[in-house]
Amino acid sequence: MNVSKPDATIGSYMKQVAKATFPAGLLLVLAALLTYADVFPLGALGCAWLGGVRFFNLAAPKLPFPRLIHWIHALTFEIPALLGVAVIRMIPAKETVRGVRGNGQPILLVHGYMNHGSVWKIPKKRLETLGFGRFGPIYTVNLGHPFRSMRLYAEKVKERAEQIAKETGRNDLVLIGHSMGGVVSALYATQLAPPGTVTDVITIGAPLFGTFMAHIGLGVNAREMQPNSPLLQELHAALAQKKDIKFHHIGTKSDHLIVPGTSAIIP
């Protein structure tokens, strides 16, 4: 009888628990130290809140109203994420002249609402190291002013796609768009891309049917992301006619910004 397997299983489980709870525990310890030292009380309160929310989120499956807890957790950490993006937008960053590695099918990553091409830095590196073989090089695009029409952003994607085609000599672009970037990618592919130049569009958490959260958003693009907006209705009509492009949609019902989460999926 092999008695080591249960121990290994328990040890692996404990490692997973420690890895999951470490950030929350670190925040709570930091909050306690700041409180004990009686310095930076707002920092102590913030760390306590973040650590507590993190712990409750981990325990949510065992608690009443787990979805509400997940939503509070997501919104809590969305605020520092937005602040981080605001800082990134103030740092001058040029699009790379050449894509990242690969001599295969080029990929263009399109960022979301109030974001910047720099947010793809880590995902782009991850895609690069996965080694898909026939894919790459990988490019990003900066859509510019955060509150303009998605039609203008689609024009930005058009300009970038033309640069990529000229550089690579290929006309088989793959578009990956996150959130608003998914809608922008679909707009470009269905309305502006020359026939046969886009093979696939992958959307991640994109408000393809709109999101009620857009009612509290800023800018023309927020209004365009509201459910049943004229732009989205126009996009749906174009998607129904576009049979030469493969569309792949990724979404989750627990998305805190795309409400309802099913809006990210076109059957």
C-alpha cells in the first residue's frame, strides 16, 4: 500500500492555500503594523479593507451571497487598477516598430476602455513564451484619447493593421480585443478591413450586447456600449453577414463590468 500519496495531496493542498491567502495576510499584517506605529492611518485602513475583502472573496463559496462578495472584491481591486492605468497613460510609450518574435500569422492586441497598449506587456510576453509555432509576431495598438467614439478607434486599428501588413507581407491578421477593444476589433473586421485580411477575431469580456455599467461611464464610447445602442445594432447586422471570419468570444457571468455577463457572448 502506498501511503505517501495522501500526504503529498495534503501537502499540495496546503501549498495552494498558503499561496492564495498570502497576499491577504500580508495586507492585514501591514495594516496592523501601521496601526501599531500610529502612522499613515488611511494606509492602515486601506490595507485592512483590501486584506479583508481578499479573505472574504476566498471564503465566498462557503458564505451566503457569494456573487455579491465576488463583485465587491472585483470593484475594490478595480480602483487601484484604474489608478495604475492612469499612471501608465501619463508615461510616454511608443508602439514597437516591429512585433514580438515569430514569423507566422501576426496578432494584434487591442486594449479596452480607459486603457493603453502598455497593459498588454505581460500577456504579450506570455503569448510569446507559449510558443504557438505558426503565430506571431505580436503587436499592440494605442487607441489614444480614452473617451472618443469606437468608430474612430476602429480607424486606429485600420492604420495599425496596414502597418503590420506592410511589415510582414501577410494578410491573415488575428485580432484579440479585451472589453471595449473586442467591440473595436469586431467593428474593424466587419466594416473596415479589406476582404480576406482578417482570419480570426477573439473577444475577451467584450460588451457585444452592451453593458448597463456603461450608463455611468464617461465619453461617447461609453454611450456606444450601452445596451441596444445604434452602434451595437449596426455591428450585429454586420456580424450576421460576415461569414469569412471566425469569431471567438470569452466571457463570464461573474463579470463586474460587463453586466449581464452573457452580453460578452454571441451565440
